Amino acid sequence: MNTITPAMPPKSIKDPQPSVDRIDDLARRILYGDIFLPKFQREFVWEKQQILDLLDSVALNYPIGSILLWQSRQELRSESRIADLDIASPKPDYPVNYLLDGQQRLSSICGALYWRGENPNSPWNVAYNLRSKSFLHLDTVDEPPIHIVRLNKLPNPSAFFLQVAALEAARELELAGIARELFDRFKDYRVATVTLSDMTLADVAPIFERINSTGTRLTIVDLMRAATWSPDFDLVDSIDAIRKALEDKSFEGIERKAILRNVSAAIGGGFTAESIDDLRKSSVGDLKDAVEATDKSFRRSVDFLSSHIKAPSAAVVPYTNQIVVLAEILRRIPTPNAAQWAAIEKWFWRTGISGYFSGWNSGTMSSDLAAVVAFTQGQSSEIDIEVQKTDSNLWTNRAFRLNNAHSKILALILAYQMPVDILTGIAIDVSVALSWQNSKEFHHFFPQAFLKSKGVSSSHSSALANIIFLSSVSNKNISDRPPSDYVRELLDKHGEQARSWLSKSLIDDEAIAAALNDDYEAFLTARSKAIHRVASQLASW
């Protein structure tokens, strides 16, 4: 009997160490410099109500989630304050426990417990109303009424129980009991903590991206922000400035992580996590130069995609990493000649149609960069990568979905034909049709309701070869009519002109004949072949 042995991590990487820790101990470790908060966010971002809700969960003994620490000697820039609360700085040459997941939660606990009471509007000016058993923010640094206990008294038992004694002296015995319960809860409340150790930043990054549970999803970009931050340079701000510059052409949606790969390549590295990790060794000047070069290359890339490929936004580009490689090409050759432009276009269509970037990994990242270097240095007339040729079955076997790369490449192929509405001959505004958030311009040539009545499944009725650009008005005109009905009517009314309109949607005479017979399978076969012919031309296959 054959057995499969699961892959084991490298021996140099220790297994994560789980523990269960008291929450006030974790908060104290932040205050005194044993746990540090990398500069993932620009500042503390939780709303006051979120802080109160968290404290209430602790008081009620509700779970608040686990904590992820990374023990490392690598240097990440860390926060020196949580809002208006000063915290200790890292000690030199000392293993640091970086808080990767749980920053907002532990920051809230630390701030509320250890606030020193200077700014009345501080998010840490928190107290507990013993009568209503609820937390609240105060707006003064003056001592509140006896039934309201400031949270920053909890770490100081003598001060806290002095107030308990005052409650007992005032015969508020029930309130005194509630105060003791509050004290015990914050002293005894425990959370699960996982500590990662002996890992490089590149090893930690995928764990961090998968596990962190903050409201705003954090990625390797945030880790690298902490690794490279200085008063003169903020990686996230720099990347966001690039995205902002692409806003006019609707390409601001490019992921930060994609742009980070290009910053890494521009500084002399590559696209991989290991190369990105090396950014922390770079000077501020080199980082700024790399960001500037990346900014220019992305502007050129967007110009190419919008004008040559007719992609009006990042959303319709099949793979984000196509933009990454394209930007590196145009960083190295800012003004390609005609032959180079032709090679770049061919590369785009080939990688998009073949689905090449669906499995992009460290190996292909490195080989792609080598191909780009060879091409841009004139050692090769092509961007030499291995892609699998597709056949016409691709357009029959895959269903149309807005988040699907092949749906996007089909839309771009159709846009290249300068399509018209098949019922009216009016030009389709491809920039509207390819806005992608709005699918009203995409419709089924064989109506779904008609196919359902014939027993065709919804996924098969949405085969890519059954999708065309069509105005909403014409779609309502067609409704659920069989193609033999509305196509015959169209041909009778407009004759050869109608065939010309249909051809611009890659519906040839063979596909028209199948439609007139209401033969869905024959139509899919014919139209798939027509789409495949055009796709092959674009890819120079």
C-alpha cells in the first residue's frame, strides 16, 4: 500500500510555539518593550466604540481571537506611541517579539490599562460604570464619581482597592463586588498566543497574509513598510501615490503587492518574496529611485493596455501579474520600436489566452525576469516563455464569470473586433462594456430561459462561446425567444448587412446556420472555432 508523506517545513524553521497568556501581561510587554508593534498602519485606527466593545468582550469573558508574534532579530520599524501613550523602544541586539496579528486588540488593552491621564479626549480615557455594567469614554481627567472606575487603575491594585474600600464605606457593597469581579476578569483573562521564530521575513509573509484577522487585510506590503520605514520614506504612501497617478485611466485598482514586485525589480532584485525581503537592506535614496522608476513604467504600461489592448481598467486585465511583467519590460525599454511593440502584444495575448499566469510561482517569476532581460537587451527578438497553445474547446468548456481570466480575455478579443449591436448595427461602446463592474452589456446569444426549457444546465448555457456584447434594449427585444425566431427576423429585415453585424461578434455563417436550427451544440462548436481563429491570430499561433 502506497502512502503519501506530507511535506515538512525546512529543519531550519522551528515549529510555531503556542501558549496561553494573560492579557494584562501581554499589554505590559508592549508597554515595557518586549512586544513591538511594526508600522503596519499609519496610526491607531480603531473607533472609540470598537475599543469599548473589545473591553466589554473581555469583561464578559467572550473570546477576542488569538495573537500572532514573530520573534526575530530582523529590524522592523516599530511604533513608539499608541495614540497618546508612549511605549518603550526596542533594545539593541535583542530578539524582538513583533506583533503580527492582534495590533488593534492589544493596543486597545494596553492603552486603556496604562494611560497616564493627560489628554481628556484620549481614546484611552476609559472607565467602567459599575451601576450599568458598561464601559464609557470620559471627557475629563478629573476623578469621576465613586461608581465609575477608570481602567488605568486596574494595573495598580492599591489604587483600585482604595476605590473598592470607598464603595464599601459608602455601603455600596454590591458595586464593590462588581468592581472585584472586573479586577479578577482583567487579571485572569487569557488569550491564545502563537510565536513564530527563526523565520526570515519571506517565510513569515505568507503566514502573516493568511492568518492576520484585522479589519483591513494586511499583506507583505505592510511587512515591508515596517522593514523600510523612515521619516523620509513610507513604502505604502509611495505605492499609493503610483496608484493615484493611474486613477485618470481607471487603473488605480492595481494591487499594492503587484507594484511592490516592480519596486523590488527596479532596485536590482526580482519579483519573488525573497527579493522583496532584500528591500530592507536598501538605502532610502535607492528606494526612492526605484519607486520613481516604477511609477514611470506603470504609466507606460497603462497607456499600452488602454490604447493597444483596449483594456479600459485594471479590472479587465486577465492577470494582475501580466501588468507586473509588462511594467518591468517598459522600465527597461521605455520606448520600444515597432518590432518590440509587436512582440509585447503577442506576449500579452499568449499569456492571457493560455492562462499562463494562473500558476505564477517563484520559479516562473525568475524565468520570466530572465526572458525580459534577454528581450530588452536585444539578445532575443521575443519574450521567450513557454506557453501552452489552446484549442477551440476552451471557449466551449469554460463558463462566463466576471472574476474569470478567460472571460476577460474573451471580452478583450471581442472589443478588438469593434463590435456592433447585432439587432441594430449601432457601435458598442467597449469602454462601457468593459467597465466590468457592470455586466449589463454581456448577454447570451442563445437565451438562458430558452436553453433551460431544453434541459441545458445554467453553467453550460453560460459557455464563453454563447456570450456577446448586446445592449440592454436589444436583449429585452430578444428576451427568451429561440434564435431561429429572432435571427431569422434579423436576416429577413437586414439581409447581408445583418450577417456583417453578426460577424463583428465572431458569429460566422456556420454559427448562423446552427442558430437558425436552434442547435446549441453546433452553434458553440462553430463560434468557438471563430473565436479561436482570432485568438490564434492575436497570439501569432
